[in-house]
Amino acid sequence: MEVKDANSALLSNYETLKYISKTPCRHQSPEIVREFLTAMKSHKLTKAEKLQLLNHRPMTAVEIQLIVEESEERLTEEQIEALLHTVTSILPAEPETEQQKRANDAAVDEEYPE
């Protein structure tokens, strides 16, 4: 890749902060990041892939496939599910997403009682 104009993509800290405040990582803490990276040691991913998972908090197998290069060849369905479980159980979700998930679960429970 060739850089044509190195100065054309400079961002102020304010623009960066504004962007980050709209991503899932705004709910993370140093302890959560440490716990996540420790849990990720058992997954055979590159550092860049682990960082992407940390930054984006994927919630579906399709999102994992977009982040992990050649995931179809490198990961089984079980490994993808384990990866999703690690991501969703350690990294905090958007508060609205968690509330919506609970509401959907409750609706399903009402519709299909055990």
C-alpha cells in the first residue's frame, strides 16, 4: 500500500473520543480487558484478531467470520461458538442491548412456557 498524502487523515482527540464513545468498548475497564485477553489465550488467533474482537464485541458467527481471517478453514463451528461465548460473557454489552435481550427472552418464555 502506498501513502499518497500522510497529512490528510489527521484526527483531533475530540473526534476520536466522539467515535469511541459510540462503540461497545466504552463500557470496558482495565480489569475486563485483562480478563478478556487472559481468556483469549486458549483461542488460536492473531493479536490483531484479538484486538478486533475486543474493540467490536461481535455477537454473531457472521461477525466472527468478518474479523477472523480465513475463519472457515481455521475454526470449527464449536470453536466459533466458544469464541462467541468468551466475547459475550466477558465483554460488557450495550445496556440497551441487554435490556432488549431480556425482554425478548421473557416474551419467548411467555409464548413457550416449559
